[in-house]
Amino acid sequence: MRKGLYISLILMATTTCFAQRTNWQQALMCYQEDSLDCAAMSIDLAILDSNENKAAYTWHIRGFIYKAIFKKTSAKRERSPARSKAIEAFAKSLDLDEAGEFKDNNMKAIEMLGVSFYNDGIRHLNRFNVEAANQSLEKHNITMRLVDPSYFNEEREKAIKLKSAIIYMARYNDNRDENQQYFDKSVEIFNEVLEMDSNNFIANLNSGVLYHNLAVDLLLETKPELTILEVMQLQERHVNNMQRSLKYMTKAYSINANHPGVIRALAGAYYSLHETDKYEFYNQKLLKLEGSDGNE
Amino acid sequence: MSFTGLAQNSARTAVAAQKALFFYSFATQVDWPEKFKSGNFVIGVYGDKELYKQLVNKLSSSKRGDQPFKIVEYLTADEIKGCHILYIDETKSEIVSSKRKTLKTNSTLVITNKRGVLVDGSIINFVYPNKMTMFELSKSNATKSKLVIGKQISSLAVAVE
């Protein structure tokens, strides 16, 4: 016998009025007997009925039935349409429930389903599914905002976005010539993280690395048949990218002044910009930290 | 730690690449006397291994007209022989004056990387205003070496003597 559907008033109705059982009552009985297919069929009929579909509890029950179906679906669970049907039903119930009779339980159920999208997002954080991770985060936000329109969870946003940006960065590094779009994507997402948290060390560090490597690649991978004017223009782009890198790396340094990667990047950037005093400062610091030359 | 690392190529390599990119223009926009217009076009590097590597990387499969580029690294001053272009690092700049006569006789385009070295006989000297690699030029030293400097080189030099 299924437990947890805590609507005693409705239960009473199902047991006393079985002679003229409505669709939602039939659905509830099936649900209690763990016959979810039967419950779904009956509740789908209920919402086609012009009387039953005006009742908040019809939608409330539908929400629980589809939530149960969603939970029971194991393989490819997130592709199951049951979750979106459940969310839609709980939201509809919230709308119709003027007395607020089912409000708390509707809201808890929506939140639980909303969190399941976030968990999907975390599971998708790998090189092959990162787009799905961000889609799941979006669905999470849309669902949670059914309960609280101002919902915004910075920790959850950062958890998915930071890792996504790093995955896009890795894709870019796989083939920098052909995967330029992943450079743009990772920069965009790191910036979103920095808008939330300007002191985020990882976002600052990796943004700095992206621009640093771009600046270096420009010089290393350009064919030599250039006019002097074109060489000058190329250098301007190199300088611009190195200065962008410096902006992020300087911030990263203000957060962690003893990170060898940050100090190495700063030394390298100032070396390539011919700012000798600053290069010497960071190079000496790096030498003290790990006994190596900043440019070796 | 979520840190994917800097390019393996260091900033020192990047600076060498900045310089190396100028060499193709220097080679193609300077005119040498007729007797130096056959065989390999030799670029010698003394004192800068990174620049040597970058020049090999960028130019060793290219040509100046019919002349294939040949990049040579000199480890000692005694090894320096006739070459079309000779780059001398700032740590070795004393040979600019000590080898001046030989370099002039061989119509060698001497390129250096140290302030004030044009007076010793260098023809092109790298300088670094505004965070960029640029160059100054001694037309008089070029003329003494029977080299004709192209207009673009002259016009884009930050200083011309």
C-alpha cells in the first residue's frame, strides 16, 4: 500500500462514495494499490472532465501520481515526460488552490522535482554532456521559480557554471584552431561566475590562462610571410590579450598571492610586455616559492 | 585544482617569436649586392637559442626568392662566418664592434637587441616602447655595408640614423 499521500479528506471520499467514483477517486485508489499505470490513466481522464479539472486536488493527485512514476523510472529517467507532467500538475494545483489547502505539499513536491534537475545537471558535467548540464540548470531554475519567483541559488549556479567553463576550456585546448567557439563559451561562463562572485579564484585564474595562451599562440602559430605593418598589428593583438590576462591574473594574485601558476603567469605576461621591473618582482617571488625560473 | 595550465611555450618563447616575425620582412625588404643573391640565404643567431628555434620553426622551409633560408646558431664568436643576417643578443653585443669590419665586408645585416649599439655598427636594433617589439635603424651603417633598406622598414622604424 502506497503511503505518503496525506489528504485524508480525499481518502475518506474515495472509500465512502465508491458507487459513483469519479476519475480522480479511481486514480487515487489505483495509486494506493501501487498501480501507477492505472492511476495515470484515470487521472488523465480526470483532467479532461470539465468538473474535475477545476479542482485543485485533481491536479494535486495528478502531480503525486506522475512524481511517483518519475521516481520509479530508472533508466533514462530524466527523459521521462512524467517529471514535467508532475511539475505542471503541482503548479496548476497551486493556481487553483485558493484556500491554500495543498499549498505546502505542492510547493515541497515542486522543489523536490526542481532539485532533481540540478542533480541531473551535476551528473552531466563531463566533456560529452556539458550542454545538457546547463539545460538542466535552466530547468532547475524555471521549476524552483514556480514556488519562489525570485529564486536564485548562487552556490548551485557556480557549481555547474564553473565546471562547465572548465570543460569548454578543455575542449578548446583539444584543438584551438577548430574549437574557437569553446574559447568564447568558456570566457562567457567564467564571466557569469565573476558577475556573481568577483573574488572567485578559479574563474579569475582560468580566464587569465585563456587570454595568456591566446596571446602566446598568436605569435607562435602565425606564418612568417607578413609585412612589418602586419607584424605590428599582430603584436597589438598580442598585447591586448596579454593585458586582458593580466587583469584576471592580478585579481587572482590578490586572492592567493602564493599560487605558483598565478605568479608564473604574471611573470610571463610582464616579460612578454617588456615590463622588466614587474617581471623581476614576480620572477624573484617564483624563485623563492619553488626555486625555478619564471620563464623556464 | 581546476587549473588547466599555461601554454607549454613560455613567455621567453613568445618574445623570441615576436622578434622572429620581423626577420622575413628584413630578409625580403633589404637589397643585397648581386654576389650575395645566390645559394642559401643564411641567418645566423648568436646568443639567443629561443630565437634560433623560432627562426628554424618559421623560416627553415621558406625561401627569399630563389634562396632557401638556412638558419645557423653560433655558439662562439669564432664560428661566425659570412651570413646575410646576423642577430646578436644583448649579452654578446661586444662583438658588434670587434667584428665590425668583417661584417661590413660581408654585407651582413647586423640586428641587435641593446640600446646604443647602433653606434658600434649595428644596422637594426630591437627596442620596446609601449610594450611592443619595434626597431630602430641605422641607414648609414646599412649603406657602409652596401645594403639598401626598403621603404617600409625605414618608415616603420621608431628612429632612423
